[in-house]
Amino acid sequence: MSERIVPSGDVELWSDDFGDPADPALLLVMGGNLSALGWPDEFARRLADGGLHVIRYDHRDTGRSTTRDFAEHPYGFGELAADAVAVLDGWGVDRAHVVGLSMGATIAQVIALDHHDRLSSLTMMLGGGLDIDFDANIERVMRGEPTPDGLPGPQQPFLDALALMQQPAEGRAAEVAKRVSKWGILSGTGVPFDDAEYARWEERAIDHAGGVLTEPYAHYSLTLPPPERAAELRDVTVPALVIQAEHDPIAPAPHGKHLAGLIPTARLVEIPGMGHALPSSVHGPVAEAILAHTRGAS
């Protein structure tokens, strides 16, 4: 395992890797306001043990990557997709299997549209299609209104987690406990959730970020890509996989089915009991779905 700082325009992005660089490359793209460590080491190693050269990175404004005031240095999903490609450049990778989770699933779709020549395959997990306005749907759910697309909006556990994260926490122990509680809510009760495991991961994430206790928030200011871009997904030709978590409170079923329907090459896999989190209890089925997909694409 090694680390690299790679340039992307006027920012620098921290990254690291697992596995043999001679193996096919797989780039992990994490969700909003989370660093590379949102992908647990144990999960990345499982993928590497399956024969992949796994690369993960800190989004701008997270972890050890460049952090700036968003109002003075705004950006959008186009820049975040370009960041992912810059990481591939920094590791000398021409084409990679790309796996995006939550906001990362949106970034992965933009990569497929704007940088399709850099993809060996595409995996989108715990996210929705480019034609879904999740921000507006959150507001609708809070007002008790239906969504215009007919798909379910974010569910109560997500609203509960959102409210929890807005509460102050005094000191490191309280901050870690709050983060663990958030992930417990998002994970749900369908699969085992180990508080101590997540506490270890959050301690590492805080150390990785230099001891900063407040979670990043810049990505809350992002504007979603124009929904009409979803029509471009019908031209995606690389093998695509959509992973739906059975109990995802942010992009509940049938969001995965809807997303898979936008891409002619896509197939759908549902992970029973899984919520919007990556506890070790789901590492096995999620990793196996990704490994089977990348082997088939190769």
C-alpha cells in the first residue's frame, strides 16, 4: 500500500492503493463529505485479494485533499468527475473499473458521460439516476408531499440521521459517538452493525483528516447535474452494475431498478438487509458482486 498526492486543476488530491499494480485497476469513489476512508481498509483489501489494483482518494474538501471555502471556490459534479480522472492519471492508469457509492454513484454516471474512454466497467451503488432531484425530494418529504417522479423519497431514518448530525458534540469522544449513531441509523436493522467497528473507523478518519472533529459540509452546497443529462446514459456501452441496498433509506427500492433501466448495459443486484452504510457484515456480498462484475467485464 502506498500514498500519492495528485493534482487536479488547482487542487491536490490525496490517494492510496491496495493490491498489485499489475492487476486491473479499480477506482473507489466515495459519497458526499466523506474521505477515502469511507471505504474501510478491510473492504478495499477484500477487493484487492480478488485480483484488483484498488485505488481510493479523498474528494476535494475532505481528508487530506485541498480544502477551501466553497463560496469562494465553487465547483460542481463536472469538476468532481474530472478529479476522479486526475487520480487515474496520477497512478498512470489508462482505464479502470469505477465504483461509486451514494454521491459517488452520481459522479460515476458523469464519468461515464464525459470520460467514457477511461472506463473498463461501471458500478453504481446506493444511489439514483441523474434524472432524480434528490434535493427537491428531501424538501417534499419534509412537507409531506409526493415526489413527481413516482419513486419513493428519502425515508425517515435519513431525516433522523440528518437531524442528528446538526446537533453539536463536545470533544472527540462525543463526535465519534455521534458519527457512529448516524451510521447505525443509516445502516438499519437488516444486517449486524458493530458500534465498536465503526468507532475504530471514525477514529481513523479523524486522524487521517488531521484531527479535525467537524465533518466536512462543502458537498451540501453542490448543485445536481441537469436531469436531462440522464437521457445520455442510453449511449453508455461499458458493462454497468447497479447495487441496490434492500433497506436504503436515501435511495430506497426501486431507485436501483430505475437507474439500471437508464443504461442499456446495466444489470441490477440487490443486497438483502443492507442499508446506506458499509458495515463489515455486508462486505462479502458487496465485494463479490463487484468482483463478479469486473471479471465479466474483463
